[in-house]
Amino acid sequence: MPAREVHVQSLDVSSYDAATGLAVLDVRCSKGTYIRALARDLGDELGCGAYCAELRRLAIGHLRIERAAPLDDICADPLGGPWRVPCSEALSHLPARELEPAERDALLHGRTIAAHGEEGPLRCLAEGRLVCVAGPRGDELRSLVVVDEQ
């Protein structure tokens, strides 16, 4: 795997068993960080070798493990419980644009609207509710995914 620059905000040893040589690490890092490669590199630096025996993601962006549930619980009640995340919350990391009524109608019917210099995907809202995720096409925006949370 080629070397790449990553950002590790924190790396804490939460437990260590000297008898087995097993350590549990809590890592807060940027996207694109390969934790298994990080474990290997730490072992190389320490001169003892290391590998990742278990990997558990505790968060991605603003979504946290505390809202997760066992698959059986979700299957039993897919629309209830703390695991249900509205699209507007799941996409809250994207920039937003409030739409005029005519713009909302255009995007919902597959037409484009004028872009105002936006780049990349953005949440399009009508009265604060998510209508779609749109992306630029030249100097226009087009719907990529229609949600229309009403």
C-alpha cells in the first residue's frame, strides 16, 4: 500500500495486557486513514511488530455509535428507535441552499435551476425541509437524489 499523509488527532492506549502484548487503542483520525496500516507502522517503530486484531468504528462525522443498535432490533422496528436518522440530519455535513417555490418545483420535476457558485453536492431545502441533494452541471444545479421530506 503506498504511503499517504494522514492526520491523527489523538491516539490513546485505553488498555494494555503485558502478558499477551495486546493493546487497545482509541484513535481519532482523518478520513482515508488505514488503521491496520497504522498498527503495522507503530509496531515497526517500536521494533516489536504489530497488527490490528479487531477494528470498531465509533463515529463517522457526526454519527455516533451510541445511536446504533443490533440488527435484530432494527428489523423488529425499522422506523423507530434512536438508530433512525432523518435524511436531513444524515446529510447535515453538506452545505445547504434554501429554495424559492419555483426552484423547488423545478428540481422535483427533473429540471435544472441556476447555480449561485455552489460546488459539489448540496442540500436543497424548502422552508427548512430537505427536498433533494443537487449537484452542479455547468452554471446550473440538477437533482441528484430527490428526498422531499414533507
